[in-house]
Amino acid sequence: MKILVIQQKMIGDVLTSSILFEALRNEYPKAKLHYLVYPHTNPVLEHNPNIDKILHCDFKIKKAIQFSAFLNQIKKEEYDAVIDVYAKLGSAITSKYSKAGIRVSFNKWYTKPFHTHHYSREILSQTNAGPAIEKRLRLLKPIIKNIPKEIKPKIYLTVNEKIRAKKHLEAEGIVSSKPLFMISVLGSKESKTFPFIYLAEILDLIAAKTDAQLLFNYIPKQKEDALKIYELCNNHTQESIFLKVFGHDLREFLALTSHCDALIGNEGGAINMAKALDIPTFAIFSPGVPKENWSMYENGTSNVSVHLNDYHPDLFIKYSSKEIKQKSQELYNLFQPSYFKAKLLKFINPFS
């Protein structure tokens, strides 16, 4: 059995879809399992024992010569099955061109002719895993007899990576006797970033109620914005922030996060990665992102999330989904920290 999974999206999507490999490996221990992703998502897949080969296709269909050469490469692989989680035209063409006997994807009118099996994205969650997990596992129906109800995404760090991160933290004066929180200070874009002034208010609250040491998750080009948030915090909070300690690449971020007691802040890839490392999370959702789609493994204690819809459902009845996305920034400004202060205090209480 030789199977290709396609998921050419962002890190959180690629990590979440990697659960398919654990299920496939359990069913077919000797199968050859390949994953087609964008190159920048590789770090969350490194050392995954269930993935035999990672493929890349980071060009568009309009680059006909390159795409044609890639399709020929796919055809030569002679896959028995293709699971197209991405479900876009390019991945549908790739799926069809593979000549695999089983080609599975989500039900879309413009990609339906390219696949042999189709499943709706709409799903009522039956487990704590949430629909993001369950709808992906459903794509395995034509291939696996007994599909697991839930599988948790996992990230595999090496011992050396963890040791290097620990030494780095110690060298910067971070001590194990105090809680260590990674703060997801920035979303993937402005419409997914909690207002800086509100985030600073949250950090002041955390610093006032705990003796925690705070790390900021950012990359060098985001340093200016990270510094803005730092400067909005009060003096006591600033003394708790180790602004110079951050992951220079994604694997380093993962290794640093593995030593943290929790990750708090903007919902997105960082939250998903922390969950995959079994690190408790407190996620603040953008108004434009439906919480029910990505609130995976929520339990009200170690994994908690908040959304403006939890407190002002009237706003989400008033506007269409498209309008909500367009008004994300405006709605975010209404999402005051006072709404979820009690939830946050409950989350950080074990670290007080």
C-alpha cells in the first residue's frame, strides 16, 4: 500500500492533518506514506516516525511546465490512494493525475470530478477532539475499516533539541523554580491579532497574579511589534519579560515551548503546536475565525479558548460570516479583557 496525503496550507493545518499518518500506520504498518506540503511547514513534521517521505510543490498551476513535471513525478510514484485534505483545484488535479484507485477529498462542486470519494466539511463533533480532527479522520473511510474516534497531533523533538533549549533558557537567567509562559503576541496577520493594548493588559494581570517568567513568540521581522507590546506593559511586567529569548527558527521555538508551563495568546499555529507538545494553552480567537472549527481538545482546564461570540452572540447573529471577517478589526476592539478575566485567572491559578 502506497498513500499520498495532500495538505498545502499553513502550519496549523499541516500539523493537524498529520494525524492521518498515525491512523494509516496503525492500519498498514508496512505502507509507504508520503505527505505533500509547502516547504516552510517541514519543521512540525521532522522526526515523525509515521511519515516516510515529504514532497513539495510550492508553485502555482499557471506555471505549466513546472506543474506538468511535478504531475509526472506523482504519476511515477504509483500511489494506491490519495487523500486530498487541501481540496483546491491544484491538489485535485494532482490527485486525479496520480491514477490512484482511491482518491478522497472534501465535497466541492469544482473538484468533485477529480476524486472517487467525497465527504462534507460540515460535521457535528462527537468527541472532545473537535471537528478539525473528526472531519479529517472521516476522509479515511474508504481506506481504513475501523477509524479511531480521535487522534491528537504530535510533534517529535530530539533529546539534543530539548537540551540546547534548556541551556539557552538557563544562560538567559530563566529559572525552573518559577512558572514559564510562552506568549503568542502576534497572529498570522493583523485581523488575527488581539489589540496590543488589550494584550498588555492581560500580561499585566498575569504578572500581578503569578511569579511567571514571560517569553514572546515572534520572529526577527516582528521585533518592532513585539517591542510595542512590551512598552505598553507596566514596569513590573516588563521585568518579567525576557524579550531577547525567542525561537530564531521554528524548531527552536518548539524546543523552547516544550520547557514552558503554558502558552497564552493569539489563536493560531503556536497554539496548535503547543497542544501537540502537551503544553497547556489559553487561546484568544479572532472574531473572524469560528471557534468551533479549531477549538481542539478543549477541556476548560488545560486547554481553554475565548471568542467574542461567547460574550456577544448578538453581534454574530447581526452580521454574515463574510461581514464578520471584514469587520474583524472593529469587532476585536470590542473584545475587552474584562470579558474573560475570570477564565484567565482560573487558568493561571495553578501557577500562582
